[in-house]
Amino acid sequence: MISLDPTLASAAATPAPLVNSELPWHPAVTDASGGLLAWYKPLQDLGYDQVLRLGWHFLEHQVPDEAGTNLKTYLVNSVFNGATGQGAYWQSNPSMVFGSFVDSALAWYPYSGDENAVTTVRGMLDYLLSHGLTPMRWSWSGVPFPTGCGNQPIYGRCLSDMPKTYYGGIEPDKVGEVGVGYALMYEDTGDHAYLEEAIRCADALATHVTTGNDTHTPWPFRVDGRTGATLDGETFGGIVVSPLRLFDVLIRIHQGDVTAYLRARRMAWDWLESHQLNPRSRTYDDWTGYFEDVPRDQTDLNQAAPTYTALYLLNLPHLDAVDPHWRAQVSHLIEWVKQHFGIGPFYGAWGINEQGPAVGHYLCCSTAGLGSDTSRWAAVNALYYERTGSAQAREQAFSSLNYATYFEASNGEVSCCGQSLGTFQYWFSDGYSDYLRSFNWTMAAIPSLAPVGQSHLLGSTSVVQHVDYGHDRIRYRTFDDDSTEVLRLSFRPTIVTADGTALHSETSLNGVGYTLQPLSNGGFALRVHHDSSGDVVVAN
């Protein structure tokens, strides 16, 4: 086993076992106490940076066109064959993949300055606008389909439990998920086509929301887009916070029918608070329904819904006022996911599996867990640590994110869940869109985990439209005039300005200004709050 003492500058080059037999790409790297570290240069905290660079390089430069088309494989298939890069599954899931890719790109660009990432993801959104919206005369009007048939250029078919010839199935939570992506990409680019689609998604969700009860979520999990009728009895399921997140963005920027969005948001939030988050409810922790390729099964629970819910809560501004019970709720969600889907520990690190029955022991999909689900659970822990200072949450974030790095090979291919799945192990969702973003989110919550000796804009409460890195200087622009950023710096800043006006060092960010925290492994964590301009300069 390679054993690294974090206080030393080199590692002992002794043979090491694998962290898990499903993940053969790197030997296990541990610290002196046997705790798992990232496989790439952990002493410099470069492991997460390496995962991101390899993953984005693969997406931008190594994904081929699907045979017989001029379309990248990710446009027409959920899965690619690791040997050929060609589509390998019966279904594509564009709304989930493209929506979560927006999160990943808009977290990666400020950190890296990689404009190609945003361009790549814009291509996905543009393709969905052209090839994947419901007809305007339908009950669910002008919203994205969640699925297409594998390697077919037009979306709208191949939804689970329906004949492949059936055209028109909608999953409302995916309407919210990709609707958020369009809203955020509008904030990044100013392209009104994206805003218009975000509004269409929000309008449809606001029109079809109900109060919900023990057998009906505020939106059914699957509906016929043409008529609005529920498909296959799927009245309950999906991720309620995805529509809530879309409403929040449009309400904040005063776009669309804000009055209708406020009403719909209130109805859906009241249901979530009184049902899935309420220990006295019959539907407490009833986290069913999310995956587009899974047949109806109300006993099949998943970890996506509770972790998305926790992320939503932890990113709410004024959280104590909005939800005074959030600490207990998020703590419970973290532990519930670990108890139901945790696998391991592997050198002290927990992997997280995808789904499984409420009663029984079979868990999908691997004895290694999934890289995306593990990294997302780690990110939830990191944000919970940022909010509460919980030492346990920080340790779980660190160890599980380290474990998640082992799902990526050195060529940028990311396995969803290990080599035993063979041809079906390389998913654009589990390997990229829902995997990469968690590394950026975790570093933003815990800046000391970002690379030692480097400077990066780690995160912002607003979309970062532009960033420019210079020698001991970072200049950036946010969509919102009022926002807060966190940076890791290799230098001590002497200048922090917003629109040319100096911001002052403060002991806390209750108002405008910045705080500067020396980090134990070198450099500084800088937090900046500005409210009159999004044009910020940080310099030595």
C-alpha cells in the first residue's frame, strides 16, 4: 500500500492494492493513518483538479461523432462504449444530462477559465431546443422530452414502461432540471432563447402543479405531454426541488409569470415540508422515482432525490428564515443515504450506490457504488460542514470524494460503477454531468482542498460570466450585482474592488467587504461580498 504522511513531500513507492476490485485504474493511496487519499498528487491537493481536467478534456476533445451522423455521441445516447466511443444503450436522457452539465460547466469555468466547456454545453442546449421540445399545442407545451431512443437524433420516445413507438412522455422533474439549466445559461450568455425556454418550462410546471397528498407528489412522475394524463399510474415520485429551483431563479430575476411561480413554489414547498421531510408523515423518506430507464416500482428507493433535496436546502439564501429545521433535515438525509446506500468503507471512505428496494438487500448497481452518487453525497457533506462546522461531515466529504476519484482513468474515461458492467459502465450522466460538478462544489465549500500554491475562483452565489487570470490577479464579472464569491489564493491580496471601488477587510461578511483566512497548507481563502456591481478585481 502506498502510505503518504501529509507532512512529508514524497511518498513511499511500494506496491499497493486496488481500492476496490471494480476500480482497477489506480492503486490505493493512503495517508500515514491508513485513510484514503485521491490517486493523483494528494500532497499538493491536485487530485480533484486532475479529475476535472481529465474529464473536461475528454468531453471537449475525445468524444467522437456517432457513426453515420455528425452528432457527438452524448447527443444521442446515455452510454458510450469505452473501446469505440460509440453509443451503447437503448436510450438517451438529454434533459437530465444537459441540465446537470450546465451546473458542471458553470462551476468549472470560473475555476479554470475554460471557455470551451461552456461552448460544449451550449451545443447540447441548442440541440435540445431544435430536436427535443413538445409541440406548442400540447398540454405540456414547448418543454423538453426526457428521453430518446438510443442513437436516434430526435427525442420523445423510449421512455421506460412505454412502447418504443410511443411519442410524448414527459417527466416533470426533468422539465425543472433542464429548465434551471436554460435559466442559468441565459444568465451566463444573455441569450434570450435560453430565457424563453426556461419560462416555458416554468409556465408548464406552474400550470400543472397540485397540492399533493400521500399518493400524489405535486407533479406526477410521468405524464403524457399531449394530454397531461398521468402515465402508468406514476402519480408519485421524482425530485420536487428541481422545479422549485427553476422557480427560484426566475423569481429572483423577475422574469416570466412571477405571481404564478410564487404560488406554485409555495404549493410544492408546503408538500415537501409536510410529507417527505416530515417524520410524522406516511411519506417520510419516500424517495422514489428519478431514473428514465427504470420501470415503475414504488418500493424502489433512490439516493438522488434526498441528496438533490439536501443540496437545494444548503444553497438557499437566508436558510434559517426559510426553513428553521434545515440542520436536522439535512443531517438526517446524509445519514439516511449512508444507511440505505452506503457501501464500504474502503480505507475509511464510503461509496454510495444508486437505488434499491425499501425492504431487502440488493443495491444497484455495483459493489463499488457509483462515482456520481458518491461525489454528490460528498458535496452535500461539504456544504453541511460549511454551514455548521461539523467535523464528521468534513471527514465524510474528504474521504468519499477521494474515493470518487478512483472511478476515473488517466485517459479521462469515467466509469459509472466499475468494470463488471463492461460495455455499459460509461454513462454521460454518472460519469460526467453528475460527477464533475461535485468536485467544484466541494472545493468551494472547503477551500483548503483546492490545489496548493494555485489561485482559483472556487464558487459564487451568482453565475460568473467572465474570469481572467493574471499574475497575482483575478478579474471576474458576475451576473448579479449582489453576490458572494470564495477564492483560494496563492498570494495575499492588497486590492479587492467592485467596479473600481475598494472593498474593505471585515471580520465577517454580514455586509459588503471581504474576509481573508490563512490556510494551514499555504495560501489564503478569500470571501468577497459585493452588492452594487458584479465587476470584481482581486490583486496583490
